[in-house]
Amino acid sequence: MEIEVKVQVENDKEMNNCFEFDEVLNIRFYEKIGDRLYKAIIRLPECEIKFRGVTTLKKIKQKVVEARPDLYPIKSKVTFLKEEERIIYANNDFWENEYIERYAKLNNSKVIKVERLEN
């Protein structure tokens, strides 16, 4: 399913990074419409969620993960070089490792530690 939403971001890099790679949100199109405000078309798994007004990428991602726990049973906290941390959601061990590698490669970083939070 695709949704069209207005998204408030902390900085412009947040939207670009999510467009490049996110394991839950597949941003198909975005257009800057204001200061830290974007109009975006995002492809999501089929689920019963709706958004009105302005929201954030984090809220969208959280609602999708909560609405479809069958698709994202694995939740891991990954620590990368330079003490950067990211929560990775995945369907199985293969995709968990794949998403971690993709994120590290995209950011020219190395994985320091992976901590499984949910399984």
C-alpha cells in the first residue's frame, strides 16, 4: 500500500537517508514544501494505519511495526563506528544481517555491536 503524507524532519539529511535506505519505509517520492517539511509518498506493507496532518518518519515507522508484528518480529540495536546507534527491524536472521550490512555500507561505517532486543 502507498500513503501520501506530510512529514516533519529534524534536518534535511534525515529524509535523504531514509530515502536511500530504510528497512520498513520505502519512500518512493518526496518534495520539500517548507522548512524541514516534506510531502512524501511512502510504500508500506498492508496495514490499517492512517495519518492526518503532519507526522514524522519515526512515528510512521513505529505504527507500521506495531501494526505488523508478524513482518518485523526481530528488533536489534546496532552500534556502528563513531558510537552511532540504530534500531533495525527484520523478519528473520538473514534479513537482519542484510539490513545491518546495507546500512553500514551506505554510511561507510563498521558494525561494533549487535544487541537483540526482541525476537
